[in-house]
Amino acid sequence: MSDTIQIFVAMVIYMAIVIFIGIAFARRANQNSDSYFLGGRTLGPWVTAMSAEASDMSGWLLMGLPGVAYWCGVADAAWTAIGLALGTYINWLIVSKRLRRYSVRVNAITLPEYFSNRFHEKSKIVMSIAAVFILIFFTVYASSCFVACGKLFSTLFGLPYVPMMLVGAAFVLLYTLLGGFLAESASDFMQALVMITALSIIAVAGTAAAGGLDAVLDNARSIPGFFSFFGIASPVTADGVQQVDAAGQPLFGPAGEYGLLSIVSMLAWGLGYFGMPQVLLRFMAIRKEGELTRSRRIATVWVLISLSVAVFIGLMGRALFPTRLLTSSSAENVFILLSTNLLPPLFAGFVMAGILAATISSSDSYLLIASSALAKNLYQGVVRKQAGDREVLVLTRITLLVIAAVAMCIALDENSIIFTIVSFAWAGFGATFGPLMLFSLFWKRVNRAGAIAGMTGGGVMVFVWKLLVRPLGGVFGIYELLPAFLFSCLCILVVSSVTEEPDAEIYADFDAVNLK
């Protein structure tokens, strides 16, 4: 049996297990919209923690983050990882319990519904704005997952990128249509285990193949700025392709500067967690509020291990295969390259399932939440309030198909960089929903007008900073999440302060939640 066939067989076995989970949960998921979108609030602490992190990390954990480390060294990847680790812990610590409690108090099963019910709005403006931004940014996010699928299958089987991307997207779509939130969460638990196992196996096997940890680190230190938290490597490129010297070694220029502004910019990734729907929904879905403490510990340990190993794999890949990946886009294939070269084919296939696991665990979350935003929040919440559960579920599946089709169109460019796509969508969610989430949970005076101003201001500023301000460079080159997050906070604070106070019922909800 050829190596390619063995890899294919292993991945088919994995896919069959995932589909079986979807079928197993399909009946429970289709009982009503509450079961389909939030699993009836029945998740245990382990599933809550592991599914939250697996759906959050996506394919960029095994492809995007190692690719950044392979291409330009420690700084960008490590500071991003540190920001994400801090954001994970703080989000679980201060947001999870209060959001679980508040969402029950106001009877909300989606994020737009929580914001709308939190302010007792009748015209559903807050819900509509939240749903529209979710549709926009999750469509972009889903496209990054489809890019990961395309790169994975194309690299493994030597077939054209576009057909392979479409095959991966079709599989993800089929799975999401089957089982809803329960299937998604159950499989995400399994996929989180697969992801961390795959990372660990490649780290151990690669370190041994490179001649030990010292050999990996010595190679990293030999490249200017590559093994520095305060410098960055500068590959010498021509038309985007890194050049190689006469001895067959990759060429690097002098180390670039990596100052405080760059560090703050990467640490700002942690702010995104406060507005990340796929994580916040897990807080709302756990069966008991008291179990969130255990979930926090599990999630934090998983994130620390996974992010650290992912960055190390990028460094190790540069030591083992210094000239195999000569563009920033192809560098994101370093995990695939290591797996197929270091492991027996059948075993490599199961490790490759780690990338598929990461992609599925995120894209099904993105598609499900985006479709719920339109079907549950816009259609049932605004357009046709008398719509029944069956009607909502049918529209949800139609919406899934449309969103997936748009995401596939975005993912058609095989030179897309997963890390770049994810960073934009991450900033969008963090700035649109993060400040409002914090204010809604911790500031009694925040009102509906402030919520509208904060979401709109934060979401629009992400586009403005990314497209118009950041290209100016210098001090304006900071990651768009930070200025957009701060601008959203300012909008909420100022507008809420100068407009009418919330009514007594809204204050009563806030007091009831905070007294527990």
C-alpha cells in the first residue's frame, strides 16, 4: 500500500468517526432551536473547556502559528501566543460565570440575543447589528478554515488546491448540517485531544530527528533576529520567494527591530477573547455555573501547552528543512512537511487528522453561529417573530449553504495566508463585541444607545484601521484590534453617560446577577 493511500485511509477513518458523532447527536439537536444552537445547556466541564479551545484555535494553531515562527522566528509568534494565553485565562476568570448567569436571567441562547435581552429592547436594533457583524466576520473566519483544508489536501495528495479546498469545505458543511451545537461540542472535545497529541508527537519526533533540543536552538540562534523576543528575522526575498546561497542555505538580512509597539500589538490578540462568540457560547451552555472553575483550569493548561509547542514546531521545521518552504504562504505547511517526513504513513495520516480536527472544530462553530445570527436573531427575532422552531431550523440550514458558498469564494486564492485572514476576523469580533461584553457584565449604567455606538464604532474602526490607517506604517502599524477595541470602549462610555439611564427592570437584572 503506497504512502499516500495509507495517509488517506487514516484520514477517512477519522472523518468516519466525526460523521458518526454528528449522526449520533442529530436527533437531540433537532428537537428544538435551543438544543440545536446551545445544546440545552447540558455541557460538562471537560467538554466545555476543550470544545471552547478547539473551536477557538482552528487550523491556524497547526499551520498559521508554526508558519509565522518558521518564516521570521520567535517574536511575532511568541508574543501572539502570550497574548492569547493571558486572554484565555482572564476571559474564563472574569466573564464565564457572570455571562452564564446573565444569559439564563435574560433567557438568551445566542450572543445577539443576549445583548438584545440584556437591554430589554423591543425594536431589536442591538440584535440586528450584532447579527450582521457576526455574519460578516464569521464568513471571513470560515474562509480561513477552508484555506487550511485546501492546503492540507493539496500538499498531501499532490492535487490542485481549489478542488481540494472545495472537498474539505463540503465535508465540514455536511457535518455541521447534521448535528448542531451538541455534535459540534462533542466532536470538538475529541478534536482538542487529537490536536494536542499531534503537536506533541511532532515536537518529540522532530527534536530527535534534528539531533536534540540544543541543535534546534543553535540553528535558531544562528539566524539574525530569529531567536529573539525583541528582534525579528528578515528573509531575503525576490518576488516573495526567499533566496538561497551557493551552499544551499536560506538567505537572511540583518535582524529587524521589534520594539514595544510591536509587542503591544501582538499582546492585543488577548483582547479578542472577550468578544469571541464560539468561546462565549460555551460559557452559556455549561450545565452548572460552578463547573466553570474546573473548565478554566483545563482550558488554560491546554492553551499553554498547545501554543508553546506550535511555536517550537516552527523553529524545529527551520532546522530540519531550511529551504523547503520559501514563501510566507508555503511556510504554513511546515507541520504537514514534518509529519509526512518523520512518521510512518499510516501514523502520519492520523497526525494529519490533527489539522483536519482543528479546521472542523472551528469552521463548524463559525458556520453554526453565523447561520443562527440570521435565522434565529434576524429572521425570527425581527422579520417574522411568529416563526416556529422547524421554520428556523430549515432557514438555518439554507443560511449555512449560502455562508459556506461565500466563504469558499474568499478561499479560492491558494496564496492566502491563514494567519492574516484569522487576524482580521479576530480583530473584528474582539472590537465589536469584546468591550460591550465587559461593559454589559460589569457596568450598571451602560445602556442600549451605548451598546449600539460601541458595536458599530468598534466594528467599523477595524475596517478603517486595517485598510486606511495601518498602511501608513510607523506608530500606525499597530494591530487593528487594539485601537478599535479602545475606540469601542470610548463610544460605549461616552454615549451611555450622556443618554438616558436604563430603566428599573434592567437595573434589577444587573443587581440580581451580581448579588449571586
